[in-house]
Amino acid sequence: MLDIKKYIGKICLEDESKHLGTGFLIDKNKLITAKHVFINNNISDEDEKNIKIYFKEVEEQVKEVGIIKIIKHENRDIVIIELDEEMDEYFKMDVSDFHSGEKFITFGYSARKKTYGEKIYGQILIEDFKNNEQYDLDLHCPDFPALSTKMFKGISGAPIISDKNYVKGMIIKKPDGTESFAGIKFSKSIDFLKFNNVEVNSLGGDIPKVDDKYINRKKYEKDIIELLSKKKIVQVYGLSGIGKTQLVTQIINSEKNKFEKVYWIDIKDQNDGKIDLKKAIIFGKNKPINLEEIIKRYETLIVIDNLNNNAEDVFESFNNIQGNSSKLMITSLEKVFEEEYTYKIDYLTLEEAYKLFEKEKLGKIKSGVLKSFLNEIDRHPLLLRLIISLLKRDKNLKLEDIQNDYKNIHKIKDKNKNSVFFKRIVGRYIYDYEEILSHITTINNLFIEKSFMKKFGIIELQELISACIVNDNNTYYYYVHKIVLNSLKEILKENKYILEFKEVLKEYLEKKLDIRDIYYFKFL
């Protein structure tokens, strides 16, 4: 168990009897505390020269340390104190988000126990403490009575320590008449910390954020989380555009705090299009890292999105890594593994589809018409988003028109009638965006390099992103769902604008050939 007292200091003026607050080490010669520790005690610039930090050492011996300077955040209640000598150990900082119910521990020098300090246990009850802009966190401590703020004066600046022994935030107040402390999280001060050379960690790399328009698919979420708790590897599969990526993104964001590290991998980001855990490029990064070593050392959750080839090799490679309780999730178009490791994503339920339309607030649609339409069609989420976008763009278009279109297509005795309807919906975008959509079919790839594609019109691209024809959730690429690309290829069999395409391509390659930056190689 970490001896946290060694990392936590008592901040005083001139000597130990004049106690101001608590602070904690985040580097060998850097300590963090609350800014109001100095403001509320009327500490002047001249007084700051006489600030001393006292650390409890072996057998309760006290070490006195002076300071060089105090660096204050302009807007947040946080300061960095640079010490005049180096300490042996310090806390590591984690800037990942808290979650409600997360347990924490702290140690501080309150007025009632300012000599020896006191250890406090609790949990994050809610975020956004009482909607007060000063505070981010309600740190609920049921073992403590509702004592007055005066009894806890001096505990400001105490660290909020996670069960992984990382510091994630700081206590700044004990509100009167409550069993809670108010705190701030460091995720809102990342730029300030980095600018002052403080090492910050996010346990698990960057991961995609859940789309604002995501509709919770509670049964799938619950089932997959349960399967993940039982299996080391889980494959989530289903049709193109069925919602696999967003569903898994939602699950990962809800489950990430159960793991020490979380990584998201997109297959297209890999240099050779294949997954090698010893040199994988993770979401938000350019250089490969050795995930195999990380998996051995930490409880890690890895997601590989769009893995449609060589999945068996990845399964075997991950399964052979010994001595860990790490997990792997894979999204694919088709089922690859045995039944016990897989979960199929299907169409939206009637309730989920109805919520999707409700969220868009398309007031002109009658409830009865919407329910009738949703009962008739296969509720493919991408198809529904395309329809919603059409209705928002064309005020003269009615849902009844699309419903009649669907009925006419289904009179045809064709096993591909669903894809015909999808093609009909995608085809409605051709009139306004024929040139740029023709270029997409010429490229004929699900992933399209961004800096190249922007040459054909940024405004049009943004409109296609809003319409869900093009997806923008990758650093380097736009993504076109397979079902959309196939529809475009059937409609636009020939690019009438091929000369313009070739001209832009020639200019792009000539320019990039000189620079040979990362975009050039990713384009190739």
C-alpha cells in the first residue's frame, strides 16, 4: 500500500505553527495546492518568500522545504509551487474523467488535526457539484459528520487519489452542514499543467467520444458488457452502418474506469493495414507503441475497430499474452470467432428508431405516420439518419413520399430490394453533390485521406458529414460506410468529372512529393 503521507505536505508561513493548507508532490521539485490557500490568508508577494512546506518522513520525522516560486492558474483554483530541493518520490497524475460512484482516498492537514493530519475515504457522488462553477466534484464522505467548514480549514489542496494510486483532482472546500467535500478535477487544467512541465497521464490513450446523436441501445450495451466480463476477447459484428462503432464507443466510455489503460485502434491507421500488437498505432497518435508489453504490465482494454481481415491472427496473438486480465474488443462486418466470443448487432428496435426521430425534433411528421413507416421498414440506423437528413434539407419532402417509395420497391420480386431502397435514398443526394460523390466512387475506398478530399470542396464535405454520407471520426481519414459506397458505385458508374479529379490528384502528389509528410504516406 502506498504511504501517501510522504507525498503530501503541510503548507505554512515562516514556521509549522502558522498553517495555511495542504499540498502534494507531482514532481521531484513541484507541489500543487489550491490558489485560495494564499488568497484567503492574505499572503502577499513578500510573504510568499517565507512559505515553508513540511513533510512527514520515517518515524514521523518532519522535513522542512523552502520554495523558489509560485505559479498561479489565471482562472482555476490551482497553483504549482516550485521547491528549492528535490524529493525522492511523488504522485503520478491522471487527467481522465471521474465517474459517479468512483472511490477515492485523501490525506490533509485540517484545523482539527493539523499536527498529524487525517486520512479520509469517500466516493464521487455526483459531478458538477451543486452547479457551482468553482467546483467540479461532490466528494461524499459518509463516515464524517456534518461538521463546520472551520473544523476542516487547512485541508484545501489535499489530493483526490484514485484506487490506482493516481491523483485525479484536489479538494478545495468543506461546505457547512454536509458530509461532502467540494473538489476540482485536473482534466480541466491540462494545458496549464503541461505548460509548466508537469507529466500528465490519461489512463488509457485517447478514445473516440460518443456521438451527440447516439441513441442508447441498452440491451446490447448490457449484454456486451456482461460478455466482456466473462471473456477475454469479444467480437461485435453486423452490417455496415448498423451502429457497431458507436455502440462500442458508448460501452468503452462507460467501462474505461474499470481498467488501468484503454486503447482504441482503427485498422486503417496501421502502416501496413495489419494489426501487430508490438507496434500498433493507437487513436490520436502517430507513432507505434508496444501494446504487448503494456498488456503484460497493466489491466488493459483494447478496441480494434473495422477489423475484417486476419482477425484469427489477432485473436491468437492476444490470447497468447500471459499473466494479465486484459480484454480485447473487435468490431467486424462478419462473424469470425466461435459463438461464445461473438455478439451480433441488428436493426434498431421500434422504440429506439422512434427516439432517433424524436431527438431530431421533426415536428412536421405525424406520430401515426412515423410509427407506420418504422413498422414497415428494416430499421437500419444509417438508413434512418440519411432519411432524417433528407427531411431536414428538403422542406417539401414528406415521410409519406419515402414510405410510398419503399412500398413500390417491395412490390418487386427481388431478394436485394432492401439494398435497392438504400440506393434510392442515397441517390437523392446526387443532384446536389454529384461531382464530389463521383470523386468518392473513383477513389473506391472506405477510407479517404482528408487533406486530399478537402481539395474538392470543404463546404460540400461538411454537408455530406452532416448528412451521414461521410463520417468524420478519424484524424487522417474520412470514412464512407460500405453500404453507402456500394450504392454510389451503382448509381455513378462513370465519373463525368474525371479530368478535374486527375488535375487535383496530380497537383496534390507533386506538392506532397517534396514534403513527404505523414499525410503523403497515409494517402499512398
